[in-house]
Amino acid sequence: MKVPGYIMRKLLAGIPLILGVTFVSFLLMVYFGPDKTYELLGKNPTTGQIEEVRRQLGYDRPFLQRYVAYLHELATLDLGHSESSGEPVTGLIARTLPISLALVLPGFVLGNALGVLLGLLAAWWRGGWLDRLVMGASVIGMSVSFLVIIILLQWLLCTPWGVNWFPARGWAVSGFTSYLWYVTVPSLALILVTLGYNTRFYRAVLAEELGRDHVRTAESFGATPGRVLFGHVLRNALIPILTRLMFSIPLIVISGSLLLESYFGIPGIGKATFEAITSGDQTVLKAVVGLTAVMFVLLQLLADICYRLADPRVAAL
């Protein structure tokens, strides 16, 4: 099976998903989203003024015609201009997305790495005091609101009432040192809010793998705990781990960065999305939703390729 043909089939299989997500989201925005007509006109507009503004905004065109135009915009990356600022949406995304990736990447990587490590320890000593301690801490972490964690960290680390080591807001990054200064508190917040979920998931996957016959066989032949955990258990659990990693990326980049950037005043794609929601900027919202669907399909393809690399048996299925 040639890889280019495999990739092409996966891309074609993802088209219905993109069409479905974009159609539903576009339908909701058209019929239930904000209408900027009266916001632009003000009070007591005439019928002629209303019709003219709706024509300029494209609201008077048939739904399917608007949807096809939307798909054409996504395919050509000609996403129009923001209705609030007038900035080209492509330029807005190119400006804000790297900031969001730089913001969430450390917390995402460390949160998952710590989750795998704690999951391994808890699974190896399952039923013991360490397992109960890790799982209890995970449940407590899962029960605390993301917003509460952000506020507590800001109070402890960014104000005179705490240690006041880091900035409470802003993103004046000019080098690696300033990057660490600005990214530390948001990264800690992201790690704390995701660590409980990650640990419980990885512990369940790894505990199941520890009960398999090949692990018991390796132990009976005198394999060391490190060899068993990293050479057999972790390696054979890579597919569910990769699945969680890949499909968490869109959620973390959009949803996670939205809350972090709103409270820390960081000019990333999450803050731009939040401002588009509050202002009713449908052009930006449509672009974010559509590109997120495309990202999901591409990550699904990347996950399939990683499966084949992690376990050659997948290629034979």
C-alpha cells in the first residue's frame, strides 16, 4: 500500500466531516447568530436603509449560495475582512495563531508527560497507597474550575498579595527569557486543569495493558520494572495515547487558549475568537470554525500515520 494513495483516501474520507461541521455551524450562525444590521444602522432605520445594509452584508442572498461561497473562501483561504476591525481574517489568524501555539504548547506537553508518568506509577502499584493518592488528587483536580485555578495562580504569583514574580497580564515577548516570564503562569494553569483528566485516562489504559499476557510473560522471564513499563506497557499503549494527544490539540488551541488569553490579556486566536463572539463578528467566527474542522481532519490523518509507525500491525488492517 503506497503512502500517498493512503493519505489521499484519508483526505477524501475527511471531506464529509468538514462539510458536516461547516454546514451545521454555518446554519446556526445564519439563523441564530447575531445580526449586525441594526448595530450598524442605529435607531429608527428606514426600510430602504435596512435592505441596503443587508445587501452589503450579504444577508439577502439564499442560504445555499452563501454556504457555497463560504466553502470557496475556506478552500482558497480568502476569508474576507473582520466586520469589527476591517483587518483581513487571514492576516488576523496568521498573527494570532502562533501566539496561541506558543502559549499552550508548554502546558500541553508537560501536562500529558506528567499524566503518563503518574499513570504509569499508579498502574504499576494499582490498589496501593500511591495509586489511591494519585487517583484522589486527580479527582480533586478535575473538580476545580479552570477559572478558579487561573484566579488563584494570578493572586499567588502575579500580585503583591502573593510573591509577585510574574506579570498578571500582557504578552510583551522579545526573547526566550521574556517568553518564559509570560508563559509560566498560563502553563501552570493549563497543567493543573488537565493533569487530573490526563492521569485518570492514562492510568486506565496502562493498567489494562499491564494485565495482558505478554507483560506477565516478560515478568516471569525476569524483566526489570523499567523494561516492563517502558519496553512493553508504554510501547503497546501508544495508540490510545496518540489518539488522546491528537484529538486534544484543537480543543486546547481554541477552547483552552480562549479562557487563558481572555484573562491574561494575550492577543492570540482565543482572544480574537472571544472578541468575535461578543461583537457578533461572523466573518471571524466562520473562519475559526471552518479551519478548526480542517485541522481536525488533518490531525486525524496524522494520527493514522502515527498509528502505522507506532504499531506496524495497523498497516495490515
